[in-house]
Amino acid sequence: MRILVINATTDLYGANRILSLALKTFPSESRIQLLLPELKGPLVAFIEKNNPGVIMVECPSLPVIQRKMFSISGGLQAIKLVKDFYRFLKYEHQKEPIDLLYVNTLSNFLVLPIASRLKIKTLVHVHEILESPKIVSQIINKYSLKWATSILAVSHAVKDNLLKAGSSFEDKIKVIHNGIPDLFSPDTTFKNDPDKCTITLIARIKPEKGIWYFLEALDLIKDKSSVRVRIIGGPAPFGEKYVNKLIQDITKSVIEIQYIPFTTEVSKYLNATDILVVPSIMKDPFPTTVLEGMCCAKAVVATDTGGAAEAIVHGQSGLLIKNDDTHRFALELDNLIADASERKRLGVNAREKYMKNFSISSYHNRMSQFVNIQLHSIQEKV
């Protein structure tokens, strides 16, 4: 069975790590080709190491939705890419039939009408909650439901958002929560100063991820001398200005704040932290970082927008906060900073929940069953 996988980026953030795990759940006899816009970036080496049977193909004509498309020149370029990709996909399908097009994230939405026209079955793995720009988001959500053969959503929050554009398509959508590898390592020798409480944020550096919401809350905590903060992550595409702003802003803080560019060694920092914050202002679909903190037995503080509330039970396996209440955010941080036993209790409970619901084995079992059903359905209709 020939499976063509469409992926828009070559970074190693959540959706791409999950892609690698998802590909492992396809039958070993499947012939999987992964189309990427370029064969450089950390994802390439990651796939080579973890998915050696997957063939990566550079596809410059891959039509990826970007903000620059919403200009005259960008729109013309998008039309050219769509035409070029249509010819590419038609040729590939005629050369050897494509049994399934696995589309990872809605940033590859423009592939769907092409596949629909060529009558190629599609499975769309949706990792995002699209709400803005409103008209564009509604169009993408509506026609994804229409054109996709089936949709895999990473959370009920993602599913609910999609169904706002077409409730009649509910049968197309299956929810499978992500799973992640076990990153737990109790060795905390990397933690430089054991007398300080370390708070870590790991995310793309952009306002929607709550970077500055977090900084505002830090300004309000009581004992600023007893904490160390690490903010880890790189810029979003064309978002280098936010990294520069962050670097400037943390120099003004009286708190010890370290900015660390994106690194593949996040587990080292996760295991060395006391508190992990995931303060997204946007509706985060199902934050991988939340699962990483839970698996490392850390006290996780996350906003309750999106899918984080499907992983964390407030007060039991972490803390949930609103995305617009800096005083409450600061209060929760104050309580955790002052109470090591509470941090430990939340962390132990979080790890237990990770092991039961979000481990690799639990994810693999759920995903394998779903994939087998999808492939069996395709074979029956051939």
C-alpha cells in the first residue's frame, strides 16, 4: 500500500514529533513517502533516525498556507504552487496509485481540493484550532470537513472547533489524544542552584504563546529573589522580532531570566525544573509541552483554553488558569514557589496520569487500531 505524507515544515515542535510517532503505527509493509518543502532542518535527521523506512522527498511546489499569501504577490505565488502541485500529484498517482494521502496539519489545506479532484483518499491530522482571521479560518474548517475522507483531531477542543463549520460531518472526525516518549530522569544535577525554584516555559517565541502574559505575572510574584526562570524556544517563521523583543525585555527584569534558543535537548531542562508553565493566550489544541511536563513529574501550570484541560485535572495533576488574569497566575506561582511538597504532589499525580493515558504504548495502541480501520476501509473499496 502506497501512502504519501504531506508535511509543511521541518522543525521539531509538537506536531512534527507526533508525526514521527504516528508514522510508526502504520503497517510495516506500507510504503511511506514523506513530502517536505525542503530536505533540511532538524525534522529530517529525526525521521532518518526514528523512521528509517520512510522515504523523504523534497517538494518545492508544496502549497503551504502562510500569511504572505494574503497579498497580491503572495496570492499569485499560491496559485502557481497549487497548479504545480496538481501536476506533480497527478503524475505520481498515474505512475503508481496513491492509496492514502496523510495530511499533517491544516497548514497543508490546499492539498485537499487537489486530492479530492484526483479521487485520492485523504486522512487529515488536525493539530490546530483555527479562529483567526475569521473568514479564512471558517473556509479552511468548512472545506476540510467537506474534502477530507476522514479527520483525526488531537483533542475534543479541536473537534468542537471544526464542527462549528459543519456539524453534519461529525462522523468523519475521530479524537485521539497525543502520546509522547517518556522523558523522565530524576537526576537533577543540571539544576545549578538547588535553593532557587526554577520555572520553565518552552514554546515558540510569539505573543500567542503567552510569553508576555507570563512576564507580566512574574512582575507580580512576591519573592522574586527565590526564583530562576528559563524561556526556551525559537521564533515562528518571520517572527525574529519577537525574540529580539524578549531578549530586551528580560534584561529589564529584576528576576533571573535566561533565554535559551530552540534546542532538541528539552528533556534536560524539563527534568531540572520545578514548575513548567504553558500560558498560551490562544486556544492551544493539545499542548505537547503539557504532556512533557507531566511525564517528567513536574507541577504544570497551563491556561484552560483549548486542549490542556483535557490532560490536566485542576488541583490534582496540575493547575489551570485563565488566559487573562495575571494576578491569579502570579498567585498560583507564589503558592507553588513556597510549597515544595505541593509541587511534588502535583508532579507525582501528573506522571501517573501520563503513564496511564499519554504514554507511547497507549498512543500506539489507539493509533494503530484507528489506522488499521482506515486502511482496511480503503482496501475494501478498491
